[in-house]
Amino acid sequence: MSVLSTQHLTIGYRKKGTENVIQHDLNLRLESGKLVGLIGPNGSGKTTLLRTIAGLLKPIDGKILIDGKHLLLLSQHEKALNVSFVLTEKVDIANADVFDMVSFGRFPYNNWRGNLSEEDRKKVFQALQMVRMETMMHRLVSELSDGERQRVMIAKALAQDTPIILLDEPTAHLDVPNRVGIMLLLHKLAHTTGKIILLSTHELDLALQAADLIWLMSENEGIECGVPEDLVFSGSFNRVFASNSYFFNEANGNFSMNYPLNGKVSVSGNKTRLYWTLRALARAGYAAVEDAPLKIEVTDSAWILNQKKVFSVAELLDELNNLNIRFPF
């Protein structure tokens, strides 16, 4: 079992003799077989932390330990055997096909000429199978969609065969099906390969569903670690992402907008249709309260407002608007 840990870690940048500290005194620990989502506001230090763990940035203070070994004392070759890093930026190599790109992950095991052994080729093909790209291994990388390209880069990290895989915004620039597919893939890989997979993401709703653990990073205030649901129940997300414009909705795991609410309605009925009805009412400026004189019953096929039945949300909002004109609430 591999273990990644930090001891009193301080991260940031050194420039012209000055230190710009972004986070300090981080004491973190991860074990094999977990998908971990690193979440936080822009500027809180997510990418800086990943680059520091990968060995691309030196810590300002403290230690990073991999199975008890100090990262800074490892050679570049030893680091490459322990940590692989999938960056946000697109990687383009002229005339490289998918197999070529993934085979670069075997560099730590090759001789200086980069010749692939039979074992290397087997590892590359297995990595392509894991991400379901083996049928496209002879396609040029430049011809791939963004989702396919991201799978190739994950396969490259798998071919590197490190116990720790880091990914910086792996779902950036992807459409919804590909974002979901990548998160499901990473969850499966963490559990089937026994690797530590740590990714930064702004896809809070997907991370809450797919990640085994969340590292919730506050600006200049460290990282809170926990199972996603525990962090929801503790109110941590609302604390970290506090804003006058939106709030973290504990009922659905999404951010909801803070609309100015000038009217009041009492709403009851079908739970599924109730959720979407409440969204529409909030957008129209109505707060749902129990004792409001204006009552809406949501049924399986209609909405009943003041004993009048309507059959769409659009009709409901129009009727509310007409009532508001005649009898301002």
C-alpha cells in the first residue's frame, strides 16, 4: 500500500529573493485506492499544490513523503517512478499517434535511446485498454476530440505505472458526457488499480459524486479533508465558497443563485416536479414559505394555483404574474 503525506508543508513561489506563500502548515495523508478531489476557489493554490507534490516546484518549507521517503531527496528518475502528472494544457507532438503518445509514459523504464521492450509495449496496450482507446491506437493525436485526447493522457500516466497519479483540471474544455465519463473512469481506475489519484477540479457536483475523499482548500486557510457528504453536512462548502451572489445548496450538491425574493408562496406536492418548480419560482422572485396565503399544489401532471389548474411552468409563472398585477403581494 502506497502512502502520500505532507508534514508542515508550506507552498508558494520564490521570486527575486522573496517568498509568496499561498498555503502553509499543510499536514495531509492519502492511501492507495482512493480518488481524491482537490476543490477550492481560484487562487487558493490547487495547481501550486499539485506541482509541488509532483516535484516541479520546491516547497517553501516542510516535507512531502512517499512511503516515508522525502520527495526532495529522490532523484528525477525515482520521482518519475513514483508520481505521474497529467497537465491541463494540451500536448501536441507532430505526427505522433496514440500509441506513440502513451509510450512516452514508459520513459523511466527505457534505455537512453527510448527503445520499447516487449514488456513496455504490453504496458502501453494495457493502459489503452483501461481507457477504452485501444481501437484508436494508430490514430494521430491531432485528429482526436478533446475527450479522446484526455483519455490518451490518462493512459500515458497509467503506462508510467506510478503509485500516484496527479491531474490538474482533467475535465476542463470537455462537454458534459465527456466530463462525466472521465470522472467515472478515474473513480474506477483508483479502485481497480489501487493507485492514489488526486485531481483538481471546478466540477463540484461531479467531484461530490465520484470522489472518495475531498480536499477542500480555503484561500490562505489550509485544507479540510473528508468524505464529500460529511463536508456537506458540516457546512464547509458554504464557508469556503461564501458569496452574496450564490450559495451551496445542500439539497442537490450544486450552487444556487441568490435571487431577490419579493413574493411569497406556499408550495407542496410531487417531490421531483417540486424541485424544478421551486427553481422557477425563485428565478421569478418568489420565496417558498409554509404560511403564505398564495398556495401552489404540484401534481403529477399539473399545477393548481388558487383552484386554477395549469399544465406547464410557463403557464404557472404567467398566472402568478397576472395575480401579482391585480393583487400585489
